[in-house]
Amino acid sequence: MRTTARVYRSYEEFEREELRSSEKLDTTIDDMLDELFREEQDFDAPGRGRRNADDE
């Protein structure tokens, strides 16, 4: 499948189109950020060990 990139004439046009397309989502940006924060704070999740000295 071949896709073509959209070329915007101005930042305002880009912003308007992005806002229009984001309104179609079933979630809000606040919900997305809350989910990311919950994932980062889930210390019991598999693969999340203690930080080592290199991480600090």
C-alpha cells in the first residue's frame, strides 16, 4: 500500500487538522497522560526491577 504525506501550507492549517482528527478519538489527552503516569508508577509490573546506579 502506498501512502502520501500531507503537506500543510501553514502551521495553523496543521493544527486545525490535528485538532479535528483528535476529536474523533474516544479518549482525552488527560486520560492518555493519566494512563502513562499509572504505567510509570506500577512498580509491581513484570520487568520492573529496582533501579541500578546507572539510572540515577
